[in-house]
Amino acid sequence: MATTVANPPTQGEGIGMRIVSLLPGLLLLAAVGYAGKFIEQSIAHYTKANHIVFPNIEYVLWAIVIGLVIANTVGVPRVFEAGVATYEFWLKAGIVLLGSRFLLGDILHLGGISLLLVAFAIALSFAFMHLIGRAFGLRPKLTSLLAIGSSICGVSAIIAAKPAIGADDEDASYAIAAILALGAISLFAFPLLGHSLHLSDKAYGLWAGLAVDNTAEATAAGALYSDAAGKVAVLAKTTRNALIGFVVLAYALYWASRGEAKAVGNKAAFLWRKFPKFVLGFLLISLLATLGFFTKPQLASLANLSRWAFLLTFAGVGLRTSLRELGKQGWKPFAVGAIGEVFIALVTLGLVYGANRWLHL
Amino acid sequence: MQEPIAPTARRGLSLDIYAVALSLALALLVRFNLIPPVTW
């Protein structure tokens, strides 16, 4: 997901002060996101009024591009940093609220297919990443982190796996930089590829959710294609995120068996600690929607709240991407990550084609 | 022996719980019409 998480208030720090420190960054997120929405609507009005045929460029792209331009020209001053870092919080809140747009049956159907495809993709990508990691002479734990990052949940998975497999800070920062750089590239490459392959919304959404690393980038890559594709991408990515504990546990056991990481005590407790709890919120809201707890207009309101939360997320994706920082990493982790990503993209595309044909998406 | 929880994991956990709490609170406000309809 992301490198930085918003810190919850600590005992020594007043909650009021904490909220005040978040305000400038939150206002910046809202301003950048709203500017993206305003540009999309202005272009649509102008082209319609003047009978000009022009492709609709979604607010998602404008928000990310405006954020990228600010972050990589004038930079984001320190006073805004804490608030901007909350974009991951808005991402999770947006995903939970998006649960209202799914019936539980749809989640079980599409989530089940995603789970099956993710299991295939993980097994293949791990084997492949370790093969090319060895060929490029990367340290084994760096290769493990890259494999976890590119097949599960990007940066969050790397952060979760680092203490469990006893990797050092340098390996983790190389792996994070590589995954972030590749996530930024995927964000723009996937919609272009999806359109050129004429993928349906469901097939594209599933592909983006299975192949794009970070949840924020996967959500944005889906939304850039279409609203329906964005919805499916979030569901597929959430399913992938839910597996984080199992993969990290497998790696922790592997490195512990070689005496290079701490032994894992209670495996069930380990799995629960690593499980992304917002998935439970997503399922709960979906269950309530399925049981008819909300009226139709109320469901529309919840869907719109989810869109507003994602608007802040997309602004944050741009504002947190520093091209200078991404360029500072070594070329080898990037090369291994890039080759692995292309492999995963191809494998998942093949799986999505297969699922479309035999499992009726 | 219980493995110590890394600070990052604890932060991630809190972030998830805050996000779920806010979303549920908003869902209840919408459900009981305590906020006006949200438009896009």
C-alpha cells in the first residue's frame, strides 16, 4: 500500500493537537482532489457545449497528475506531510464504504474466483522472482521481500514481512522503492493496455486488482478504466490483501527453519495480527446492504461517500510520489521487480482470460 | 513465547480500526437520516 501510515494519537500527545496538525495536509488533499474533479467536469461541459468530440479524462488522473506536479516541483512542505499521509486511511475507509455496493453473494462469487487466481499467481510469481533474484545476485531476503511485495500487497506486505523474516532496513527500503516505482508505472500502463486489449470492465478490474501492487494504485488503475472496473479491482485487491498473513507466515517459517529468523509461536495469533482488519468492515457493510438495512437513496449516499474518500486517496498518491526518491534506488532491485511485475501481469492476464471463459465472470 | 508486535503493525492495526469505525459511524448517520443525502 504505502510507505507512510498516519500515526494514531499517542498518550503524550493530545488528540486535539493531533487533529490540528493533520488539517493543512487534509485541506491540501481535498484541494488537489477537488481540482481534479473540477477539471474533469469543466472539460466535459466545454466539449459538450461546443460539440467537440474529446475522450473523458477521469478526475482520478487529474488528481494524481496535479499531486505529482506539486510533489516533484515545489515539493510538499513539512506542515502538510502528516495530513497528506492520511491518504491510506481514506483508502481503507473508502473500501469499507464501497462494501455497500456489493451483495454478499457477488463478493463470494468474484472473491472466490480472485482467491483461486491469486493462489495460482502467488505460487508462480514466487518461484519466478526467486529464480531471477538469484540470476541477478540479489540477497535472498531482499528477493523474498520483492516477491512478497509484488505478489501480495506492495509496501504493506513488505512492512509486515520485514520483522517476521528478520530482513534488514536496507533490504526493506530497496524493496519498497522498487515496488513504489513499479506501482507508479502500472498506474498509467494498465489502463492503456486494458483499452488496447478491449477488456471488459469485469475482466480489466480483476486483472488490475490481481496484478497492480499497492492497494491505492490498484484502486486508481481500476477507476481510471471505468467506475465498474474500479469496483471489481478493489474487490480483487482486497481478496489479495486478505492473504497477507498466510504468505508472511510461510516466509517466516521458511527463514526460521534456516535459523535466520525468530521462531513463530502461536500461528493463529500471528495470522490474526497480520490480517487487514478493514476487510471485516467491508464484509460487514456488504452484509448490511444485502440484508436490506439501507434504502436505495441511502446506498447511493454511501457510494458517494466512498467516492469522496477515494478522491482524497488519489490526491495523496500523487503528492506522496517523489520521482527523485524513486530514482535513488539501486538498479538491480528495480530490474528484478520490473521483470517480476511483467511476468505477474502476463500470468494474471492469462488467468483472467481463462476465468472469463470457464468461470463466467 | 509470544512474539512482540512491531510498532508498525500496531499502527497499521489502529489505522484499520479507525477507518472501520469512521465508515460504520457514517453508515449509521446515513441510515438514520442524520446527515443530508451525499451527492457527487
